[in-house]
Amino acid sequence: LAAKDTIANLFGSFTIFLDRPFQIGDWVIIDGTEGTVEDVGFRSTRIRTFYKSLVTLPNSNVAAATIDNMGKRNYRRINLVLGLTYDTPPERMQAFVEGIRAVLQANPRIWHDSYEVYFNNFGDSSLDVLVYCFLNVPSWSEELRQRHNVLMEFLRLASELGVSFAFPTQSLYVESMPDADATAPAALSNEELTDKVSNFGPGGRMARPAGVRLTHGFDPGTKHGGGDSG
């Protein structure tokens, strides 16, 4: 039995060396074990988990397993929902959506050929905006750094446009209330909203970093008049 296991592990080693599904330093998920490949020997493969424990897997098991090599990803996905408060006016919602598109176009780390930004749901406590895009980064640390930068831009955009993020809450509505509009954001014309969004686009005053011209969605050079927010 021991000889059989040894032969199976040797064949597994040859399979790993020939196929090269991973290399030392790659972030992998093998049979539910997730971590960084630390060593590949003739009998076993060692994986350092994110809990800093060391897991040893027989190469016969590794060769037969489904291997998810996270380290070989060309892009890292950002998939999130930004919830705005229900008192957000339609024109500011549209400006916020187009502003996010401008932020993504201005960032050279974003895959510009594949992203989606839409107001896509009336949530229980929020007006939900879907943001789906990909980062071109080499490592998890860089992914976290660039994700931080992107989210900070979204926060700056929301502040600039005067929109607020929602959180789960229950509201009691009354017929009238003194000074009900005291904390409401100042009204902005379509032209003012257009200028604010343009500042976050490629080459804009608020853009970090500058990038290429916007190719779809909101056009910073287009002025919207009347009640049509574009």
C-alpha cells in the first residue's frame, strides 16, 4: 500500500511538473485549501494558508483535484452596489451614475472595455447603483490599494454632487414639518451637474489619475438643458 501511494505521488509530481498549473508564490485554492504555494516536492505540495498554517497535500491528490489559481488572474473584479437615499432627485442620480463612469474611465488600472454602471434597483432602504468593473493589478495587495483609490473617488464624487449613501432605517412621515427643507442640498442646474461630473472624467480637475477620453455613457462635453438630464 505504501509503495502504491509513493508511485501515485510520483505520477502526480510528473503531472504537476508537466502541466505547471501553478508555481511557487501563486495564490491557489486546491480541494478547499486556500493559500500561497510554498514548495512543490516529489511527494507533496505545501501551501501556506492565510492563517499562516502550513498544509501539505499529496501530489496524487493535487494532480486529481480542481485547481483554482487566483494568482494567474489577468484582472480582479469589483462588484458592488452603492445605495443612495430615497430623497435623491432623478437628475442627481443620473449625474452620479455618469460620474462613476467618468471616474472609471479616468483610472488607467480599470479595464475600460468591460464595465457596467447602472441604477438598477429600488431597494428596501436605498436606490441601488450597480458598479461592475475589473482592475488590472498583479497582486492582492495592489488590488486592495487600487480598490481603496476607486472607492475614495466614489466618495468624493458623492460629496461633490451632494448625494447621500443610504443605510437600513425606518422612517415616519408626517403631513408637514417646520423647516423640513433646512438640511436639503442646494438645488443645482443641469449645467452645474454636468460641470461637476466632467471634473471627474479624463483630464478633469477632480480626476485621479487622468486617463483617456470617455468612449461611452456620459459625454462631459455635452450640455443638458431643460428637464432632460441625459
